[in-house]
Amino acid sequence: MPGGDISDLDKNRALVAWLRYQLRHAEQRVRDLENAEQAERRRKQRAWAEQLWKIQPQRSAETALLHRGGCGLYKSQAYIDRDAAVHALAEPGIVPCDVCVPETGLTGAEPGV
């Protein structure tokens, strides 16, 4: 190293260290963005499901239950719309879930009226 200059080897080692540092941070940013994207997809799915309903079939001595689409007590992707939920509540063998209270918004005035 004449004149106190840094050798090409040392410069390239420093460059490699810097690039590794940048790569680690870029990879972490990608992971963070992917996690945020997944959370947003789950949030949108949940919001969509909250506008729908689902029916938990009758099992042995239990009655069938009507749930809000986002109720976690019964996992199902078989959603029904508002009209079907209103008709389901009128059926004698189907009762509303006590936790998610699916009849809220079904009784009374029609939406937009």
C-alpha cells in the first residue's frame, strides 16, 4: 500500500461486506412486505365474509346454527347471502349463534330502505 492507499483487495472486501449488509436488509424488507400483503388479504377476506352468513349443520341432538360469515366458532367457506339467511332463520330447525348474533341486520327494514 504505497502512500497509505487502501489495496484493491481491501476495497473489494469492504464492498462485499456492504453488499451483504444491503442484501440482508432488502430480504428483510421483502419478508415484511409479504407479511403485510398476507395480512391485508386476510383482512379483506374477513371483511367480505362479515357481509355473508353460514349455516352449521345439525349434529345429533344439537340444532343447526346460523352464523355470521366471520364467526370463528364454525369454520366453513360455504357462505349464503342475506336472503338465504333470512329464510334460514325462519326455519324451525335453525337457531342463531349466541356469540356472533347473526340476526343483527337481518330483521327489520331491508338494506337501503
